[in-house]
Amino acid sequence: DFDYSRQDITANLYLPLHRDLGIRFFTRLGGVDGKYGRQHQVALGGIGSVGGYAYKSLLASNQYAAVNVAFTLHSGHSVYTVLWNYGNTWDSADYTNYTAGLQDHGVNSVGIGLGDDDARWQIYKPLADGATADWMVYVRFIDF
């Protein structure tokens, strides 16, 4: 029997630097508390959280943080992007302190993106200590 709550905070900010140039920041923090099953733990990895790592491959825990930064150039219908991602999961007894695990070692990745208004190719490289993983390629369909 499960009796738990989940809290998530999301912040998204786009800063235009020029007519066709900008930086996008996307941050998510959150966690679960109470009596929860393994399927209710939070895990990161993959597109939308930390690119370059397999889907939900980062250790599942009860707290998480993910930060994505994209430097974007629009040229006609084309979009060129330089990407950086950070993610971390941790166990915390203090369920109200979402940033308690940020001082622990998280994982990073860098990438590049190319696309248009309908689809984007994104290629990421994990940067974790000792990571030997190859580049990962994602295709995102934006509009059908």
C-alpha cells in the first residue's frame, strides 16, 4: 500500500541575445516522500532530462535535479543549437530541502543540435568521470 506525495518545480527561461540568437534555461527539481514503491522513485537520463545517457539510467532516488542550457541560432527555417545538461539524483531524509544533494557529484553532457521547425537531430556526449560512452543521437519530431 502506497501513501506518498511528489513535488516538482520547473523553471523555463529564454533570453534573446539578438534577433536570431538566444539562450534557453530549463530547470527541474523535485522529489517524493512517504511510503512509495520503487516505480515511484525519480530517475534521470535520456531526452528531456540528461541527454547522452540512456533513458532513466541514472540511479533512481527520492530527490532529483536536472538543468538544461541551450544556445540557439535561428537561420531561416533552420535551428542550430549547442547544448549542456546536468543531472543528479540522491536520497535525502529532509524532503523539504530539494537542493541538498546538488553538492554531490552529478553527471553532465554536451551536445549539438540541427533541425528546423518540424524535427531536430541532437547529438550528445556524456562527461561523467570515467565515462567511456560514445556519442548518442536523438531525433525529435516537433510538429506532425
